[in-house]
Amino acid sequence: MLKRKIHRITGAEISQPHPFRRRKLWSKPFIIAVCAVFALGVVSLFTGVYDIQGQADGWNMFFITRVPRTAALMLTGAAMSMSGLVTQLITQNRLVEPTTTGTIEWAGLGLVFVYLAVPAPTLMLRMTGAILFSFIGTMIFFLFLRRVKLRSSLIVPIIGMMLGAVISAISTFIGLVFQMTQSIEMWFVGSFASVQIGRYEYLWLIVIVNIIIFIYADRLTLAGLGEDVATSLGVNYNRIVILGTCLISAAVGIVAAVIGNLPFLGLIVPNIVSMYRGDDLKSNLPWVCVLGMGVVTLCDIISRTIIMPFEVPVSLILGTVGAVVFIVILLKQRKQR
């Protein structure tokens, strides 16, 4: 459909240069990546202090904790990676993702207000509040970005981190006033330690979000080319931006309510995929999902084994790796200039 619209506007067929070129999905590298992620999932299932095979209730614990945790790792990795990719397309900037746009801080503020309104909120209430505030915060970021004339690659994430710092300070202040600091600190420490049956099932909603992103992948790719180009090709730019914001907010809100803050994941994975495969969202989606699953699972395995029998929050591992990747990207862009 989009190719026919391009043909009508330009009057000529296009040979689908990058980023419209569709590549074969089940290539040898992709199959190897899927097998590697599957192997990491198996390792995650059998990693932990509790002796699954040596205890009488070992296999019950396996299905109560290990299987839900591994499933949560896979779903969360796909969600945050896809959110980062969509955010980068909409903002036309490779240095942004929910952590560097303040979206995750807005989700935390939504959780704070939910706890203020309801002393013991259900997971659904927390998730609803996080999604709603994530959407509001992301729209504020986009509106603020439209008024900024200087749009260098560094200014955009700086604005996002500045807004995120302000929102984080507000959350901390409210927590201090109403004695909620413990709840806030638990949210900032993103960890899968508490994941078990009955506490992670809402993460399966991420599958619906990913399907919608795949359906609208071509339109989101055109939106990443700018408002003028998208409009000339018959795409309602503002509607696509709002749709993308809703998808980002839904994914971030669900993850924030169930797991917590997972920094830089949406920055690492999309940049690695785009570096080798270009900017076509539809052909990159499977790669982003698989690589996101693998990165989160690997970081979680490290967090469980580095000081065993204790556990380091996975956000600490992700934050360290993400900060290094962020600096490398900055230095690479500076070298290209």
C-alpha cells in the first residue's frame, strides 16, 4: 500500500532502497541469534540458589518462580527494546529511549499518585496509573521538543533527561512528605527477584503491543522520515505519533508496574540492530525482540551469579552496560563529524 502511494506521488517505481528494502528474516545469523537466546533461557531456568533437583518441592518451585521469571525476562526485553526503537523513529534521534526522554520517571510518578490514592493498590491500578502518566509525560516531551529550534543529536536526550530529573525530584519530594520513600526506592531498583506466578501475568499484554507495532511498522517508519515526507506519502503524521506514544506508554507502564526501572535497554538494542541492518522498522522488529530478550536474560544471569547466593539488581548491570554504550555512540558520532 505504501509503495503504491509512493509510486503515485513520484510517478515512478522505486527499487526499494534502504530503508524500504525487505531482507530475508530466517537467515543464518537470525537462526543463530534465536538459538543463543533459547540457550540463555535454558540457563536462566536452572540458575539460582534453590536446589531444584535436590529438594522435594523443587519442581514446584521451578514452575512457580523459575518459569515465570524467564518468561518475564523475555517479555520485558522485547517490550523495552521495541519502545526504544519506536521512540528513536518518532524523535529521529538515536540517543533517545524511555530512560532519556523522562518516560520512565513519569511512570514512577504515576505509581506514586496511585499509592497516594489507594493505600494498597492492585497491580492493575498501578499499571493503569503508570501507563497514563507515561503517556502524559511523553506527549509533554514531544510538545516541548517541537518548540526547541536547536535539534542536535545531543540536545534531544539532554532535554529528556532534564525533564526526567525534575519529575524524579517531584516523586522523591512526594515520597518524603507522605513517607513513601521505601516504595519509591523499590521501584527505582528494577529487579526480577519478586517475579512468580500471580505477579507477572500482565506482562503478556506486551505481546499485543508488539503485534500492533508490527502492523503499523511501515507507517511508523515513514513518520521517522519527518512530518513533511510522511504527509506527502498520505500518512497522518500526528495520528501516527499519538499511536506510537500510546504504544510506548503501554509498554513502559506495564514494565514499570511489574518490574521497575530498567535503564538504557531501549538504547542499546535498537542502535546495535540499526547499525547493521538500517532503519526499516518492520524488518528490524524480530531482531530487536530477539536481541532485547537476550540482553536482559544475560544481564539477569550475571546479576544472580556475580555475588551468589545474593543477587544484584538487574538495573545495575543494565545501567552500567548502557552507560558504556551511550558514551561509545557519542564518541562515534563525534568522530564522524
